[in-house]
Amino acid sequence: WCTPTAPSVKLNVDRSWLKQQQAMGRGGVIRDAAGRWKGGFSAGSREGDALCTELLALEEGLLLCWEEGFRHIVCELDCLGAVQAVRGSWRVQDNLHKHRDIIWRVKDMRTWNWVVEISWVPRECNSVAYNLVC
């Protein structure tokens, strides 16, 4: 994990399948350029799939950043499918995606008056977010 360049904050989000509880968990952590904790969240769900849960974690994390007044966000997650779904412009075939509503909301959030970079990182670089969910 690398700190973001000020004035950016870094948002790491992740999801986890909790086999014993038959439930999905999601969470995220916001840290500043010094690596200090600025906020976080965790939640659970008994419905959905891994991609849905990862997208919901991304949406919740971005909303938390907005509500806390952060306007330069470097967001990292270890789900390449989620990153690919929310980056780039909307395509006609995206209307057929089963998680189109969440994808659309995240894409819309990216147009707000702020800078949001979303990128993929290997799981081992996302351990704080992962541990929030477990």
C-alpha cells in the first residue's frame, strides 16, 4: 500500500464471502497522504454475488468520501470486473448487465464536482479493507 499524494485521500474497498454465515461482507477504509485513518465502513448482506458486493462497497465508499468532504480520491480495489465496469463511458450493452443500476450510480457519482481515480490492485495490497469485512 502506498500513500496518496496530498490533497488526495485513498479509498480501499473490498468484499468477502463469509461461508459459515452464508453471507457477503463489504467494507472500506479512507486514509490521507500520511496514512492516517480518515473514515471507514463495513456492512453485510445475505443476497447478491461477489461482483455486486464489490460494486456496493465502491458505491458506499465513494459516498462516504463525498459526505466527509474529500474531493480528490484515489480508489483501489482488487476486483478487476468492478473496475472495468465503472471506468470508461457507458455503452449500449451495459444496459443488459445484471448490476447496471449500481454501475450507473457509480458512473454518475464520478461526474460530480470532484476527482476520482479508480484502479485495480492485487489482493495483498488491499488487506486493510479486506480485514474490515472478515
